Amino acid sequence: MLSVAHRVSIPAPHTHVVHVQTTIAGDVPDELVLFMPVWTPGSYLVREYSRHIEGLVADAPARVAKIRKNAWSVRGGGERVVVRYRVYANELTVRTSHVDDSHAFLVGAALFLGIEGHETLGARVEIEAPKEWRVTTSLPASPGAGYEAPDFDTLIDAPFEIGTHRQESFEVQGKPHRYSIWPAGLAGDADVHRLVDDTRSILAQEASLFGGSLPYEAYDLLLHLSPRGRGGLEHASSAALIASPSAFATRDGYLDLLSLVAHEAFHAWNVKRLRPAGLTPYRYQEECYTRLLWWFEGATSYYDWRVLRMARLCSVDEYLDHLATEIGYVDQTPGRLVHPLEEASFDAWIKLYRPDENSANSTVSYYRKGEVVCALLDLEIRARSNGKASLDRALAMLWEEYGARRRAVPEDGMQAIFERAAGVPLGDLFDAWIRSSSEIDFTPTLARFGLTLERTARPDAAPCTLGLRVRNDGGRATIAVVTRDGAAWRAGLDAGDEIVAVGGARVEGASVEVTLRGRAPGDTVDVVLARDGRLLTRRVTLDPPRHDRVKLVADRDAPPAARDAFTAWLGEPHPAWGAGGATP
Ligand SMILES: [Zn+2]
């Protein structure tokens, strides 16, 4: 038998350096290969975590040699091999480690070495942190000291928050839950208490969708408040969250935070325990491919807001506004007609996580189109089954047959499962929305729920457009994206070009729109560009304004059956139909 112990110490947090000492003892083979994962589950990009390792050595008599970018061979150590290394940790995201003089957030995949061929081996972890710091992780305490992970998967799946974070404990279904909030002072008492109350409602609602009970023994929510970004990463017994410190200040900000919490918690079932075959088992040294992220991220995105609605944490109007925004995103993404949803999932490693100026033209987010498609699937299943089934039923069936039994979902198995849940054929929808990149026609599906999609230009928009997106580069208007087949695309404007003047008017700041006032679609205009140190002029034929303001509007003449279907979907009639809107 082998035993593994990792001792982690942070003697000088302000240097962002973590020291790790790994001891492997027992029946040690003459050669061991140690590796660091190149990615972490839930975030589908090869991140090359090993680039932050420094000074890896083994205690004599063992000899260590680096054999790949992320792997080392250790020979001749006898019964006890000790390996020491340092890890530089200075990237504040949910999937990278961050250490500074205020805290340490440690991500297992970016910290611990695994032993090839021994991934089922457990490990003990001891943390030596500055005196006033406390350690929070979902790993269970070890009978001796520190923490115990039963296998490498669990070790990698349990991030650590170490520092002076605020801790708020609560129970759901009698199981312990904890918020750990860093930095401690950034959220007020009332805000934290409201967040805890609403999180309770979210988890109870999610449990009810998956047969009633929570899938874990205890759950940690590690919440970082920072203006540096927004994001989450799911784990089996915890979630890492990053949100703006202003999340509590506005209704929109708070709903966004709640949807993030609902999203990562939903993953405790959907993707952590209910898993696609392509991600089973995790292979940490290479990409793991799945075509099913349209479901595992798309459905999780659909349910994060729907759960807020089911738990009465947002209004019908707020819910519909959110869904309309997602539809607007799909509308405004030319890549929807290029890249089928399931291929966008497969290509996550090279597309979604590696955005560039051509992304919007060549691909579509499996989160956002996935959410829209899952919403439409829900509505179609309800409509085709005359209200007898819904996406909730497909979800419950997936959980019962696969998640609860720890069987991986076959990569080509979704349609059959959905059809069994719905009791009607759905192949046409899978072909149109998931397997191909054809345009989605929302109208017939929405009409059966009394809704119409209204697309208009922003009221303050210019009367015509160049068909591009601009970013403000220190007061310069730099083209960020040229929309496929739009006015700028046809005229040969490029991402990276600076727009100097439009129609003889100097572009001041980054405001291009103001130069388009008084012009009309079909007009031609000369655009002066700066590109690679040269000035160029291109003649552009202006397009009609983008109809990027999307609203889901209740049809006042919707028949009673459509109003009833709407009410069954969102829990109450649309406000536009009034209190007596639903038929008795
Ligand atoms: Zn997710």
C-alpha cells in the first residue's frame, strides 16, 4: 500500500508563493511518475498549471527528472519519497490559485501532484498558514491532523479558502452549509443574511427538482468579492464564486449574484454527479471531449434563473426580461449560423475559452444558446405533451437513471431520454436546434404560451449602422468586432483598425454613432482608418440599425389555453393579462 501526504505552507503570502512537500510512503515502486493536471474540471481550457511550479526537488536518495511539461519521474527513493516544490499563485479567478497578504485561495488542480496509475489513492493534506488565518475546505478533517481526500478526484475538487474571511453557517434539510466571504468587510450584515436566506430557498427548490434531497453531506460557498470579474466554478461539495462588491447595491446586481449561486449549486447535481460519458473519468493531462455541454451548461443556465422564479425570488417580468436578453444574444451572434450547438460544446477547449475578434462570427456560446434551446425544449415538451410533461421531467429522469446511480450519460443518449420523458418525438428539434446551425424560429413555440418576440432598435440608436463593435482604447475608437456580412465587413474594415473619421467628421472619443446621425440606411460614407501606421479610406454602404432590443411581450389576445400554459410554466399569469387572466 502507498500513502500520500501533502504539507502546504505559506510563509510569505505577499510573495504569492506556496510551498508544498509531498511525502509518498509504503510500498513505493522503483519509479514513480508525478504529474500536475493541465486543466480543472468545469473549466474546459488547457491552462498548463505546471508553468507556475518552481524548484521541484526530491530528498536523497531519490532522483528526480522532468520528463514532460507537467510530469516528473522519481526513482530509487526506497520506502519513503519526499518531493518539495513551490507554486506561484497570483491569478484571482475561480479556477486559479490566488495568494496575497489578505488570503490564500488554493485550487487543487493547480497545487497538488498526482501519481500516474494511482489516481484512486487518497491523500492527507496539512495546511500551515499565518497564525490568524482560518482554513475552509469541503474536505473532511483527518483523524490525525489536517484533511483527508479519499482519492485524487476529490482532492482536486475541493478548493481551499484560507484567511480572515467572514463565515456564515446555515442549514438546509439539516445539512451544514457555509458561506466564506473574502474580503470580510465588503458585505454588510443585512446583505449577508438576505443572501443566506435566499440561498436556502434556492437549494430547497433545486433539491425538489432532483427528487427531494441534497446530494452531498455538507456544502461550502466560497465567495470572493472583487471588481476583477464575475464567475463561478462548481464542485461536488462546494462552489467557488466571484462577484462584484456592488452586487448587493442594485436589484440587477443582486439577481445576477443569486443566479450565479443557483447555477453553481445546480451543478452539484448536473455535471458533478450526473455526468456525460465524455467527462468520465476525468483525464487530467489532456482534453476531455463532450458534445453535451449544451445540456450541462445550457440547462444549468436555464434553471439558474428559472429556479429564482420558482422560488419567487424574481418576478415574471424580471424572468422574461432575462430570457429575452439571452435570445437577443443569439440573434446578434452570426456564429449561430456557422457552428452547431453540440459542436460548440465539443470545441469548448479551442473556442469558448479562447475568444478572439472572430468568435462572434464563427461560434456561439453553448451556455447562452444552450439556455435558449433548453427553454424552447421545455416549452415544446409542454406543448406537445398537452401539459403532461416538461423539461423538469426529463431532468428528474436523467437524475434517477444516471446521476443517482452514478452512470455516465451516453454522448448520443439525450434525445431518447427526452423523448421518453416527453412521450412524443423530438428529433426535429434536436436536428434543428442542437445538431445543426439553422436559424431558430421562436414564433410558433412562444405563441403557444401567449408570447410574442418584439425586436426593435434601441430608442437612442443612430438611424443606421456600420455593422461593427468598437472598444474605447484610451479615447480611440478601435474596432473590436466586424459583424459577418455587415456594412463594415463588405467594405473591408478590420478588427484592430482605429476609426479616425466618418464622412469627414473626426471621431471624438470612441463615439462613432454620433457621426451617423442624419444619415440613412443605404447611404455611402467614407471612413478613415488607421491600420499598422497607415491611414486608409474605405467607402461603406450603411446598414439599417441593429434590432438588438429584444422583448418577450404578452399577447393580449392570447387564447385561454396559451395563458394556462404560461401560468403552468412560470407559476402565475402574465401581469398584462391581469388577475383574471388565467381561465379557472
Ligand atoms: Zn456552469
